[in-house]
Amino acid sequence: MNLGKPIFLLLPCLCLCAVTSLREVQSEESAKQSPFPSDTVPAVTEDGKRILHRDDFSTDTLGKHWGTSSKTASISDGTLKATRDPDGSGKYKVAVEPFKNAAFTFRFRFHDAPHFWFGTDDLSITDTVHGGHLFNCIVATDSITFTDCLSGKYNPEHYPKFKQAKIDKQAKKIKALPPELLAIEKATTKQVPCTIEQDRWYDIKILLEDDTLTLFLNGEKIDSFQSPGFAHPRKDMYRFIMGGTVELDDILVSALD
């Protein structure tokens, strides 16, 4: 009677199958547990958009893509507690592959914080544009403010004048911005009322599409602002500036180019 292959020849095959099955189970479990892997840059989203960065803060330290001036930031319970230190340090930045248009989604919660700033930069133009700053979106407890930094305050032609006006105001030489600067500020800034409560989670989505910036809270469109500086063809960093302690989670940045 032919019993087939000797059992000692079958054992390696059986072990390999068991290991493969275990790896598949572990892979499936990891995918279920972490839909937004910590500080990763995978290839594309399910609908084919290029992912620039995503983070669910499932590890206890900020990943290699992050940079921060804060010494008190921490990660616990799967969220980043982004703080503003007593010395004023509260900047958080992420360098990404260059893009023009993008969708930024994340969750946030205020903890005794009046606001946070979100924006993008182009690090290749820092010699001419202050900080390479392109736009700011200020999310506050009572308003949302859109600012075109490139066309406005940080434009190479305007920045020295705004800087001097700030010095003059601090020295009490002037009480307000000169009319010329007020006109620039008005043309490149839009503020809309909005109520955001402390200690409550919000889903935010910021769409940057050519010269238009649109913000959504919990799926509801708050407003849009159109300004030429938004259409700058290259961005390679996004950033936060905290006005207090703000929790962040489930960040996903995908290119719309």
C-alpha cells in the first residue's frame, strides 16, 4: 500500500502553510485596528488619489515626517495632544511631496484653546516670501478666517511695510494700519462667524482647489474664499500653530492634482 510522501517531508510544508495563514490573519487584524496607520505615506486612496500623509497616532511618539517646536506635546489614547508651551512654542509641521491642490481631513478637539492656525508652505521660496507661507486658515471658537499670505501680508512687496507697521504700533507711533495696508488685508482675508465648543470632537475638511479654499465642519460647508495666492503651483509642507491645547487625530492629506 502506497502511503504517499514520508511524514518528515510533509512537515516543512505544513509549517509554511501555518506561518502564512498566521501572517494573513495578523495582517487582516492590523488593517482593522489601524485604518490610518501612524505617520505613513501610502501610495493612493481607495478612489485613486495620491496620499501625501496620514497619521492616526497609534504609536507613542511623533513619526519622522513631523517637526515641532513644542516640548510638551504628547500622544496618548491614540491622539496627539498638541500644546502651546509657556514660551509660546506651538508649531507643528509635516514635510510632504510637492503638490498644488489637496484635501486635508482630520479630527480636532479644543482644550481651553481659543484657536489654532492651519496652513501650507513652499520651502523653495523662503528667500523671497516670509517663511514660504502661502495660506492660513484660523479655526477659532467663534469664527473661521481664511488668509492669502502670498498675495497679502507675506508678499515680498508688502511684508516690510507690515513689519514696520507692527513695530510702529508696538511703539504707539500709530494706532492702526495705514489705509494701504488695510486695503491689502481686506482683499486677502475673509472671516466668517462659526461656533466651536470646547472639549467636543469635530471633523474638519479643508479643500484647496486652485484659487479657492473651502472648509467643512462635520460635513457641513462653512464657507469658501477665492484668492490668487491659493493657486501657487507648489506646496511642500502643511503646518499647525496652536493657541492652546488641541487634540488631533485621523489626519489624511491627499493630493487632488
